[in-house]
Amino acid sequence: MALKPAQKALGPIRRSFAPWLDPAAVPLIRFENVTKRFGDFTAVDDVSINIHQKEFFALLGPSGCGKTTLMRMLAGFEAPTSGRITLAGKDLAGVPPYRRPVNMMFQSYALFPHMTVAQNIGFGLRQESYAKSEIEARVTEMLRLVKLEGFGSRKPHQLSGGQRQRVALARSLAKKPKVLLLDEPLGALDKKLREETQFELMDLQQDLGLTFLIVTHDQEEAMTVADRIAVMNHGKLVQVATPGDIYEQPNCRYVADFIGDINILEAKVASVQGGAARLAVQDPTAEISVAVSEAAPASGADVAFAVRPEKMRIALEPPPEGAANVLKGEVWDIAYFGDWTKFLVKLDGSEKIVRVSRANMARTEAAPISWDDKVHVWFAPDAGVLLTG
Amino acid sequence: MRKGLSSVNLVALTFGFAFLYLPIVLLVIYSFNASQLVTVWGGFSTRWYVSLFHNEQLLEAAWVTVRVGILSATVATVLGTLAAVTLVRMGRFPGRTLFSGMVYAPLVMPEVITGLSMLLLFVAIGLDRGFFTLALAHITFSMCFVAVVVQSRLISFDQSLEEAALDLGCPPFKTFIVITLPIILPAIVSGWMLAFTLSIDDLVISQFTTGPGATTLPMRIYSSVRLGVKPEINAVCTILIAIVTTGVIIASIATKRAENERAKAERAAAAGR
């Protein structure tokens, strides 16, 4: 296993990595129509996912959406009610957790309180027939990997939350599992440490060449670390795609709404011509033109047009001649984030509020947009997506 | 708001403690009485403690008590721990409510009834009463106390610890031995202490289930008091009180320490965030 160098001039560049696009690629993990019921409650409902080797895959959804249950079925703590899970072509049914080549990092870290850090990390190795010197060498290596040299003889309660998280990570990596499962691994860390650790996780996954499966409810975390994200809701798989596609091409209202901030305008399709459609927005009454793919809905269909705040422009003066989709309104509220400012604009002739964000590229402005200002809001035809589901 | 003892509280506290402990304090004081007469103070002396150690009958009874106590506490701890693990870890199984009810029934069962029913059982199956039946009876009634103590610890036990061990390749039984057992050990130890303490001061159930040659200390004391209280008895009782008190204190310190450890770990976790 390659060790992470202590100092790196540049982080590893994420090369174009998309085995899921290759029809000949054989996935490492397959969930095939997996369903899990607890009594009357269906925790996981007919989920099929393929996860490829060396992929960093995220299961994302609100709490209770079944993502943790899905992961626990892979670890062997729950058995599917129906369906099949295979790992490297082998059906995992009936294989107990202690015989599966996957290791898990628990949300609570689950460090053994009566053992030292070194004993915790070496625990998995001691279950196999490794020589003592081999185990020691490996524990030292893992301690270095997570930058905890010199902490080997401490007990878990003598560590900070961030250090415990590292011990838990080291322990789950010590056996070189085929797949590392991470159950909300960074939930207990504060924001700064979490961001730092996210990048470290990505580096680690790249350097070790392992397959990571992370469960999280934090969409930013999923977007940061994962190659692909599976969005789940009520036990069902809603969309599986790269972070970029999830954000820019949500396949339904749920995904659009769950990931990031978005404005949704209810509309009827007025006409479709080539790659463009005219939409009759209902509230406020307006007509907008949007770009559509070939699989566009027919005229008269009820649709929703979803556009992200940062893809809309806002200005006091009217937009340049020829700008499409101009709406007028009044600034209702302003949220200043430092790097961005988000304007909540109440559209004229409606109670509808749209969110428009703008990067603060200059430190001061001659005529800043302020509360109650009359503003123009506009967006390009290809700024948003048409949602039918 | 003033947080201290008001005069009302102080009076209540004094009376409460007096009510509870005055008889015991009197007994301890009179165990150092030089006089033959139990109720007349004749100066300080340890002569009754000395004569106690020459009283073969009492020493014999004390030895029986200790042996029964150790044997029954040990077996009760094993059985009580198993019962607790079953109740907490097995989840729902048919008859679980009945099982948990039956485990705890001896807690509230009148001792006379427990004793009598055991006696009937031993007679019915033709078991000769003596040391063995005494130990069996003690195991029966102290097991549930162990189960209660261990169960409360198991409930607060993070189950993901066991899952983590399984996940790292440790089979279930070994996981129980190397992970679960060390963590719940303080509760098991205090369960043992509790069972031992209960065993050495039991009188009612012992009366029903004992036989010739297996007279425990409380039984010996009771029977000699019927023939008139000798100051020697005071000395025995004082020693008994000392042992029981030590046992209870050790048990509660062990529990407290385990709790503190846990609280400390939790605080450290919170601080490290």
C-alpha cells in the first residue's frame, strides 16, 4: 500500500474516472433489487446500484431514507428481505459480518474504550493469523497515515473528537478492506475540521486505491468527496449521478430541492419548437423561453422550471437589449455571506419570492442593491432545467 | 435561592437518620461493653470479640455463611448476567415479557413464600437439605438482583462496539468475551457484591432450606437470641455489619466509578468537537 507522503506540493488531480459509463466495466458491488422491511415499515425499497472499483460513492438522503440500512446490509448487520448483494461477483447472502472483506467506520466511531489506540487499530489484524511484528508494523504505519504518531498508548477517552475520528478511520483501514464503509463519518466534527477531513479522505482514497462507500445527510459533504452520489428518499433510489449532474441535471423536484438552493416556477408548456420551448408561468403570469432536450414534454403539459439562484442575474437597471426571460420585482431580503450575497426578490404581481445570488467581486459598489429596491431579474434559456417528476 | 439546610430539613434529617441507625449504633456500642448484662454499660472492653473467636459454634456458622455466600454469588452472577444479556440483546422473542417478568418476580416475592416453595420442591424431589440446598436457594433469589444491575449497564452500552468487533473479523462469542465482558465488568462485580451481601444476611429463606450441619450465622444468632442475648452476639453483629457495609460501599463505588469514567469520556468527546 502506498503511503501518503508527508508533504505534497499539489493535491492529486482527479483524473477523468468514469467506469460507470463503460458498458464493459464489471462493478465491484452490485445491489440487485434489494428490499428491506422491518415489520410493516419498508426501509429500503427495490434498490439497484452498481458501485465500481476505486469509486468514492455517496448515499445521500435525509435521516430515515434507508441509506444507513443499505450500508448495514453490505456490512452484514442486516439481511435483505429480498434481492441480492454481490461483492466481486460473490453473493454475500448468509456471509456473516466477520467474514466479509469490508470494514466500516461507525458514526459513533465505536472505539473500544478499554483498549489503547494501538490495540484498537490492531484489533482487526489480531483476528487473523498475522505475526506480532507484522501487526506492530502495520499499526505504526496506520498511525502515521492518520498523523497520530505517538498517540498509540493513549486510551480513546484521552483523545479529542477529531483524533478519535482518525483512530476509527485507521482501525477500519488496517485490514486493507476491499470496500471501506463510512457511516456519517464526519458528523461529530466542527465545520472547519470537517472540510479539512473531507479533502484528506479524498486524498487517502486516491492514494490507497480503495473503494469507499459513504453515507451522509450532508449534501455538501457528498458533493465534495464523491465520484457519484445516489440520492435516496423514503427507501427508494431517486437519482444516481455525478455531483455535477445531480446539481445541474436533477431528474425530479425532490433532488432539485434537496441539493442546494433552487427556484421552482410552476408552468404549462405553451409550445415546443426544436430545442426551445415556451412556458406559460402561472405565478406570476409570465412567458419564458427555455432550452429543452429532444425528450421534451408535449404542449399543454404541466411542468416545473427549476433555476439555481447563481444562474440568475440581478440589476437595478434593465438588462441589455435582447435578454430573454426578464422578471421584475422588489428586493424583499438580503443575506450577505461574504463571498456571495443572496437576494430574495418578490416578483411583481405575485407573492412568489425568487432567490438570486451574486458573487461579491468588488469590495465596494457605487450603487449597491438595497432593501425595497425595484430590480430586474433575468436568466438565459439554458440556465435551468425542466422537471416533470 | 438559598441552597443549604433549613432548620426543617435539619430536623427531618436528624430524625430520619436516628430512626434508621440508632438501633445499629446502640448495638455497635454495646458490643464493646465490659458488662455481662446487655443493657447495662460496664465500661469499654473488647472481651466479647476475644471470646467470640473461641466460640466454635459461631465460627463454624460464619464459615458456612461465607462458603454459601461465595458459591451462590458466583453462580447467581453467571446466571444473572446471562439473563440480562438475553433480555437486552436478543430483541423480541416469543415469551420475552413472560421471561423478564419471571426473572424479576423474586424481587417482590415474599421471602416466606420463596422459602416455603423451595422447601416443598426439595422435599418433593427427595433432595437432602443441607449446604447444597441452601446455596441453591440463595442463587435463586439473588440472581434477579444481578440481572437488574447488569441489565441497566447493558442498556447504556453502545451496541456499535460489538458491531465494530464483528466487522473487524471477530466472531460473536469472542466479541462477547473481549469486548462486551470487559466493558460491563464493573456492573458484574457490583452484582456479585450485591448477591454476596444478600446471601450472608439472609435468614428466612435459609431457615426453610437448610438442613443439619449447614447453619448460617444469621440462623445461629437468631437461635441464640431466643435463649437470651449475650454480648457476644453484639460483637458478631457488629462484624457482620462491617462486612455488609463494606460490600455495599465497594459495589456502589465500582458502579459510580464506571459511570464517572463514562461521563468523563463523554465530556472529553464533547470538548474535542
